[in-house]
Amino acid sequence: MRLLFTLGLLLLASFSLQAQLQEAIISHNPSITKAAKQQINKRANARSQKGAALPFFDDFAYNGPFPDAMNWEDNTVFINNTLANQPISIGVATFDGLDASGSPYGGTGSADSLTSIPLDLSGSATKYMSYYVQPKGLGDAPGPEDSLILEFKNIAGDWIEVGSHATTLRETAFPVDSLPVFQFVGPIAIEDAQFLHEDFQFRFRNYAFRNGAVDMWHIDYIRLEADIMTQSNPDLAFTTLPSNILRDYTNAPWTHLQEELEVDLALILDSMDINLYNHSNNTIGTDDSEFLVNGISEGQTLRFKRQDLLIPEDDSEQKNISNGRHSFTNHIRGEYAFIFRNEFQTSDKVQIKVDYSFIQNNAETAATQRNNQISRTFDLENYYAYDDNSAESAYFIGTGGQVAVKFTNYKADLLQAIRMQIPRIVGGDLSNTNFTLKVWLEDLNTTPIYEAPFTKPLFIDEFVDSLQAFTTYILKDPLTGEAAPIDLPVGDFYIGWEQVTPCANVNCLPVGFDRNTPSATNTIFINIDGGWRNIGTFFQNEEVPPSQQGALMMRPVVGPETPNDSETVGVDELTLPQLLAISPNPTNGIINFDLFKGNYGDYQISVFNTLGQQLKQQALTPQIDLANQISGIYFLQFVHKETLATGNYKLVLKK
């Protein structure tokens, strides 16, 4: 795991180290935490008294975040469709350093597991298994000390390691700008008699630095069959979600969009991107395919568009799709942008739901049919956004640095608030961090029209379909503290922040970064030496590498209504003096904790040095020992495992 990355060539010799834009690793996944609280995952039950019959198949083409309980016994891997690079079927299983509640395990060693239900492999005939694997993807790369292993359960109930991906990893480093692809593994012949029994199981496990969304491996398209197999399988699969429907944004205010469509219908894209993978060595055709767009507002659903998704008469490749990966861009036939302009005219917000589907005319199993349909929704409400709600990483700017994101406003309105996706990051301690929130009109070289100095980072952990929620900062009068929206004219404007208080590494303000919307890269501007520059100018040939393209997750909120302010609705922060007593401080190594309420096991404690390096992570106990550390200042971070409420404490070690 790389705790910190410098973004590309942003380091220039004459610039201060403090002002660089750097990458940090997200330490929690509240999407899993929320699902665990709602108990939407169900533990698997064997589909028969003994092992289930073959074939076994899972390509994770379903909504996560947990694995399908009909196939798997545990739920620690993260089922998602955003973290892998060029998957070979929609949805993957991601292994990292987070447990089934979305919190860090702590320490190092075995982390996630993916364990099959019992399978009937009885008899003397050889069985066969295959899968696809990818390190890193769009997330953090495994380090030389990390690995992914495959184990089989023998007739005696012992787990036997039969494969590992650590050797290849140790031979090949992963540069920051690399994007590894999926590799096929198999067919693996299962012929040893100790595995050919009626309660056979297999499992994948990763060894990682268990402190966050780190050291990632992605598994996809697992097959276990009675007959000898090849890589070929009669299956045509979607590999990505439906493409965006808007030209400029992923989401835009509904009332603004309708206004601008009066003069520019091109804001609604007239083409759709389709990404498919044919797993068969033979060509595969489709009998029926559909592109469907529905508008939904106040319980009413209106069909905006329906047509064929694949258009074989325009492209012979779409009639009989050959083996491998394919990308098509098809025109949306007929006029449909006017529906966006003319329908739901009295609505403040509309949800647009886009569905792709096809029926394969080749024989395929019921299991592989799940990857024949995909869906995506767009919330056209009261904000502009470039991101897709998923944070694959986070970035921060060093002391004195400034970052801004450019937007173009379609309709004169009030700018009410700024939303920022502020994730918890590995080693981060933001208790002493302040930043200045800023808004510029037309040009970054002008004086900001709005500044909010001494703004505190806030964590908001309730959300829908994102690694973190967005913290909402309403614009306020600096004297009265009352809401003070500003007039936002039509045209360009910028929102951003300046890192004001001195900060060391991951103690600076982090902002989520979405790697699935590379088109937003050119909206990011940076000031580290007194002058504003587009992010591309910091790279060779002024081109940002594909692995580092994406959207900073900031959103301007507009309209007549003031949204809820995260600073006043409350945040999940532990009030340590009311929770526990910590003594002594300074200490010579032994630290005592006297918990006033609750159980020690409800909390997790982490210890960081002043460089932001995590030295220890474990469940809270009445006492811990830091005698093996050198004298100096340390930071203790306490996290409630269920609510993710966090508290920080500064400790002096004198020996």
C-alpha cells in the first residue's frame, strides 16, 4: 500500500513540499456500514443437506454491497461496479482492508474472505475451476508484502492453499499511473481425491495492511464445473453501467436544465455508449435489445425514450458480436430532448432512470442472464455534479495551496451551499485542520465573491450509493452566521478551498475523487505558487494520465430554498471527556483508559505519529503499551464501530 501519492508531475523543484496536491487512501466504507445496519445481507444457507450440485457460477452482476447468499457464506468482500478497471462483466468482488461493517480490521494479515457454499464434488471424475483476477483496478495497489490466495477445503475439513497471486506481484511493481487489466486463471483441475467429496468448499483470502480501502484485488467471473472447460463461455455481458445522459454534468438542477434546453438541446446527449464482452469463442447475436429512459417525479413515471439498444442494420458487428471486448456508440433516434424541456415543468426535481437490456439468441444459463441488463439513475434536483457518487480515492492540498472546480451555470439563481465529499482517510487527524471555502465568478484571478475562513471538516456518514456522504456548507454571513446566499448569474463560476492552517500530510482536508468520470479532469484548477493553472499543465505534454483522471467531488447547491447545514444538523463526533478518562499524559509508555459508558469492544483505537503513519490499530482495551515507540507526540483516534463516530486525542510520550 502507498499511503500517499504525489499527483503525477505536480512536484516541481521550486515549489514548497507543503503545497503539493497529494492522494490519500479512504479508511472507511459507510455504504457497507449502512447495509450492515439494515441487515440487507443474509447469511448463506446450503441449497441441499449436503453440497450443492454443479455448475457453480458468479460474475457479481447484481447490487451489492454483499455477495449473493445463495453462493457465498461470508460477506466481507465489497460487491461493486466502480472500483475495477475494464471488468469483463458488470460487477466485481473487491478485497481490501475493510471488514463486513465497512471499518478497518486493524493491523496486518489476513483480511477479506470469499467462501463458497458447500459443493458436491463427489466421485472420481476431475472437476474444473476458473476465474479472473485484477490487482489495484481504480483503487490502491497491493504492495510486495500483500497477496491473494485460493484455498480448497479437503474431506477432513482442513483448508489447503492451492494458488497465490503474490509471486507475480513481487516481480512487477505498480506505478501510480498504471491500470492493470483482468487476467484469466484456469482451468484449474481439481483431481486430488482429498477434494472430491460432497462438502467441498473453496475460498479466496487476501493478506493486506488492514487499515482501510487498501491493497485491492478484484475477482470476477468464477466458474466451477464438472466437465473440462475452456475460457470460452456462451455469454454476452454488459461491462459498465449506462453512459451519462447529459453533455456537461452527471447531474444538473432540473429547473436550470429546462431553461437552457430552450436554446441548446445538445445538453441532452443524442448518443449512448455500450460496453460488452463476449465470453464465447463464437459470435453472439441478440434477438431484442432495449434502451429505455424514464422520468420520475412525485410518484409519476413518464417514458421519455424507448428504442433498440443495439442497431445491427447500422453496424454489422452488432448483429453478430465476436469474441472479446466491444464498445459501441449508437445514435438515439428521433427527438427526445424536448421531453426533458416540456415535461414536469412544475417540478423542482426529476429522477431520470436509464435501462439497457438485451436477449441473447445463443443458449445461455439463467445465471449468466443477470449481466444482460443494467440500470442507472440521475437525480436532477438542485445541484450541479461531475461525479457518479463513488469515491475511489481522495486528494488534499498542502499548506497554502488552493484548489478550485469550474462550473457553468445555466440559469440565474441563488447559490445556497457547497457540498464536499470529505472521506475518512487512513492516518488522518483533522481535529486541528481549518480551511477557507471560496467562490469565484467568471475568473479565478478575481477576488472571491465569497469566503468562509476557519471552516472545519465534517464527516457525514449517512448516504445513498457512495463511499461517503456529502458535507453541506451553507453560505453564511460572516458576522451574524445567518444563511446568506449569493446571486449566481448565468456563466462560469468556481468553487474551491484554500488549506490555511499548517498541516502535515494526511492531516490536511481530503476531498473525494471519482475516477469513473475522466471527462471532468479539465475542470480542476490548482494554485500552489500564487498563480492558477489547469491540472493538466502539471503533467508531461500537459496530459493527465488516464489513471489519474476524474472528478473532484464538490457540488454547488442552488435554488430558493436553504438546504440543511451539516454544521447544525450534527455530526458523528465523540466527546472524549464525556466518554472516557485517559491517563497519564505525558506517559512513559503505558496508557490507561477508563470507559464511562458502553463496552470497550464497541470502540476501535488507532495510534498515529506526527507523519500520519499508523502505528497500532486494535479494539479498545483498558490499557495499551507504547513503550516500543520513541519519545515524541502521538495521536490517538477512537472510532465507534457501529456509528463511526470519531474522536481524537493528543498524547506526549516521554521515556
